Amino acid sequence: MNERLLIDPALRYFLEIVRHGSINKASQTLHVAPSAVSRQIARLESELGSQLFERHPAGMRLSPSGELLAAHARKARLDAARVIEEITGLEGIQRGTVRIASIEGLASYLLPHVISLYREKHHGIHFDVMVTSSTDVIQRVCEGLVDIGLTISPSPEKNIKVEKRVMAPIHAVMHRSHPLADKKQVSLAQLGSFDLALPTENTTIRQLFNVSCSRQGLLIEPVMTSNFVTTLVHFAMCQGGITLIGDVSIRHLGESAELVSLPIRDREMSGRTLEVQTLAGRVLPKGVADFLGDLCQALETQTP
């Protein structure tokens, strides 16, 4: 059963325009003619007596009335999915899909572990994991495109419920034979004396690193940047290199026996926090709520 059965087509078309910012792009996703999408939006605007979109050269943007309708439509879509899952559950079969958006470090190591354990008990639950930036994780949760978000959030966000918040300090990771490997902790100045591989500029690790270096008057240029955690980790495996990874992620590295993880002596790098987020005011489907509990418990056991 599909939640589309319980949602007015006009609302579905409306949400696709919100998502893509264009009637043509929305029609392609919906596999209908652009004129059909336009008619549905015209009907909504006529019945509500208000303009829902502001037309701009760069695309269609929500009007104040459209913002209100978008919030309602997103929750209606999520509620429809939850009702369908509960109806299916009455037949004694728990089915559904848990949609997750996560920063890469957690999606690479922690999430697969928790999902695997959960699937041992709940064979009817499937997972859709989107790896993206911290900012996009928050946006996807707010728009109802995912059920759960794992991200680094520097400040409170409107419409976001924080289900779990844990410390996620950034550590320097290197081969056990590295000259710094026997230290209890390291400074940024010490790291600058060696080949350093860093994540790209859109990650919180890189942003905090840049802020800390600027505050300390340090100019440290990485010898390599990558948007792929595994690439950074394997660079650190090459004995002479160092990379930076969140403490929670490093605990799940398969190569951890060959690697050393050291705290960094810096308030920004050590004060980073990880959040598990859901949409505020939403009643989660049972499968999502159950997995969320397991995920939060796993994070609790993986942090000091």
C-alpha cells in the first residue's frame, strides 16, 4: 500500500514543486504533463484564496501562505505513511522503510552496525540511508524527506527535535608507527609538521579546523583533501600521514588495530556535538521509533 492513496493529488504535486522549484521538473518526477501540475496548483490557490508561490526567474518560491501549506502537507504525507504501517502491523507483520540522512563518518561505520543488529529482530523493516552534508541533513528532516537525521548542528534549529545529543570530539588519526602515535594528545601546531589529509570545506570537521587554525594564527595546508572518509583513513594507514575523524566514527574502523586516535588540544575540536534529529511534532511510525531507540542506545554506549 502506498501513502499516495491517502494524500490529495494536489498536495503531492504542490510538494514536488516545493522540492524542485519548478513545475517542469516536478512534472518529470510525477510523470505527468506540466499543464496537469499547473491545474492542480491553480485549484489549490483558488480554493484557499491565496497565492502559494512567488514566480522568479530562478524558479518558484513559497509565499507565506505556501510556507504554511507546505508544513501541513509534509506532516500529512508522513502521517499517511505511519497509518499505512500501523494498518499493516494489525495483520501481524511489521513492515516499512526507515529513511535516514547522515554525515558520512557515521554512515560509514556506526549506522551499518546498528542496522544489521536491528534487522536480526525485524526482517520486515528496510532502510534508505542518504549520505550528505550536515546542513542538508537538517533540511531533509525539516522537509519530511527522511525520518531520522544524524548531524553536527552548531545551533538550535526550528522544527527540529533533538532525540539524542552526544559529544563527538575530533581526533587525529595516524598509523601506530607514526612519530606522534605515543602522545596522549596533540596540538594543531604539531599536526602541521606532518602530511595532513582533511575533509572538504563543506564538512564540520574542516570548518572547525579552519576556525581553530585562524584563532591560533596557524597556516596549515593539507597535502590532500577528499569528500570520502575511507580515502582519508587509508591515507593515515600509510604510516607518514595524519587525518581527522570524529571520535564516534573511529571506534568502528575495521583497521583500528593499525591506527592510533589521539585527542586534539583545542576547544573547538574537542567540543563538537553530534545530534540525532527528527521532525518536531511528528508521531513516528513504530518501526522508526523502535530503531531510533536502538540507535540512541548505541550512541550512548559508544561515547564516554
